[in-house]
Amino acid sequence: MHQLIAAPFLDEGHLVLRPGSEQGLRIPAGHYEELRDLSARNAAVPDWLSSAAEAGWSLSLAGLPLNEAVNVRRPGLLGYGRATWELNLGCNYDCEHCYLGLKLFEGMDWDQRVQMLHVLRDTGVVWLQMTGGEPLVDRLFMESYRYAWDLGMMISLSTNASRLWRPEVLELLRERPAYRITISVYGATAASYDALVRRRGAFDKFHRGITAAAEAGLRMNFNLLATTTNDTEVDGMRTLAEGLGVPYHVFSNMAPTIQGDANPLAVQSIPLIAKRKPFQGCNAGHTFFHVDPHGKASVCKIGREPNIDLLAEGVEGLRRLGGIADGLLTRQGGCTGCTVQGTCGTCMPLVQLYRKAKSPMERYCQYRETGEVIINGTDSDAPASADAGTRHDLATARTVC
């Protein structure tokens, strides 16, 4: 089982990464090619890498066979470095704000998952976010996580933590550390938490999960979700995160479901609507993409149409995704008559979902509320939506010359 991953990554050159760590090494192309050659010959870890591993991670690799210590990834066939994968849309919660709408326990069988993960590896994906629904309730979660990790992917896991306390899950995550475990937090007390997720006893399971993860030394991030049900407990959720020393972000802007239903908008806490940064485009469909439970790749988790069937088309099918993204993400005339669309805070595909849900414009057009937007006609049509997708971060990227 590897300790490090060596891989090309987008325009950042060549990286050496350690699963479970934010620290990384940026190495010259020559060093990467040397690692590929040594891997092919099943030679030992070179001195420069063993020294860097000792300095960066207190990791002793001197004299070890390279193939035991390092997963040397081949260059990707396309320019993708990141992906998100919904294992299924099923969940053990029924959150009032959920953007998924119908939460169906459907997905690929094992052989199809293996095929899809090989496509992700071959296209160059290094960072993989595993999500759902709730991924830990997926019947093949353990096998899927282990297989993706063994292929040399840095895995981020998004979960509600309700099953994070289970011994087999903790053992898997200690043995094969995630790059990051992002946990959604729905309240600071059992009353509000259980009410929001509409499951009695959910808070106790969540608290048991985060306590077990903290005791196991797993790296967590919290997403604090605020709706009308729990908006008085934002400070309490912050206190919970800070007490565990866990970084957090507050998320308060609700969106329609991926089918365009307006139900989540009904629980929007109006005082907590956050001002969006101006949308200046994103790399959806160009450097990252999303995969649904059936192996359909799209530009992101909201902009699901058109999509590409990875099981039928493989890596070659993804060559069309950039063109799909360009069609989805352009303003296409924007909102008719709007004079400030160049600094709009919402991508056009997401706007389409708000329109389909017949949302008040102030929920997504934040110029409307200040009177800065001029509308001379009706909103123009736009295609289905996209979001900014997942990110990767290297807290420290040291260069090894």
C-alpha cells in the first residue's frame, strides 16, 4: 500500500502527495520521469525523494522498493485533474433544504464502478470527491473508496457523519486516509438538528460520528448549514466546530432541487442570504467534471444535461465535455436588459433552476434588491446549470529541485 502519490497535475506541473496531508512537493519533470523509470524497473526510492519525504512528512522511505512506497501515476490522457462522484442519491436523512429532490438508492454495480474509476484514473483525475446522497449508506462504499484510493487518488469524502463512528469505517479511513472529510452540520442541539433532517435521534448519531473521527485523528472540515429551522444556532454550530479545532464554513443560500422544484427555497433564512462574489466563469467541464450514480459525466453536479455515458464512451467521450461546458456556462445574452450582468454573482445554468422554480429574483439576482439592475423585458432562456465544483488545496507545496 503506497505512502505517496506522484502525478502530473494540470498546469501545476508534477506533484508528490501524501494521502491525508495538505502538504505536497512540486518536482521537476525530470524527477517525475526518473520515478516512472525506477517504477518500471522496480528499483528503490531515490535519495532525493527519501530525503524530501523525511523532511516534509517525517516519513522514512530510504531503501524501500519504489513501487511499495509510491504510486507513480501515468500522465492523464486528457486535461482533467479533479472529479466528483455521487455513489448514489440515497440518504438516511430527509433534509428540508436538500437540492437532490428524489433520493433514490440506485447506482452502478461493482464491475461498472471499477470500469468508471479506471476512466477517471486514465483521464488524469488526482483529486476525487466522493459524495451522495450519503455515501456511507451506499452498499459498496467501502469497496469503492478502497479501490479509488488504491488507484492513486486523493479522496475527499462528503458525509453527514451519522455512520462515521462505525469501527470498519474508522479502520478504513485510518488505513487509507482521506485528503479531507467534509461534514455537514445541521444544528447545535438535537431539537433543531433532528427537525431539519426529519429523523429522530439523528443528532446523537452525528455527534457520535464526529467524536469518534476526532478521537481517531481524522482530518475534518465542517459545512454549517443554516435554514429557518436552525438559523438561531449558527453561533452554537461555530462553537461546536471551534471546540474540536475543525475549520468550517457557513452555508445559508438555498437553491432549487436539480429538477427545478422550489421546496428548498421555502426554508431560506432571508436575513442570512450571503452576497455572492461576481461570477467570472469557472473550469467546470474543462479541468473537472461530475459523475452521477449511473456513470454519466456532466460539467458539474447541477448542470447534468447534456451528459456523457462513461461506461459506453470512456475517456474518448470526455473530449466533448469542454464544448458542452462552453455552451452551458456562457451568459447567452443574460437577463434581457440587465446592465450589470458582467459582475453577476450567479452562473447562468444555476439561474435557470431558479427560473424553473419560479423563484423571486432577489433570491439569485442580488443587484435587484439594491435597485442596480434594469430589466426592460423578460428573462431570456438559458440551459441547465453548473456550479464551481470541488476544489483542491495544498496548504504547503514545496519545490524539490
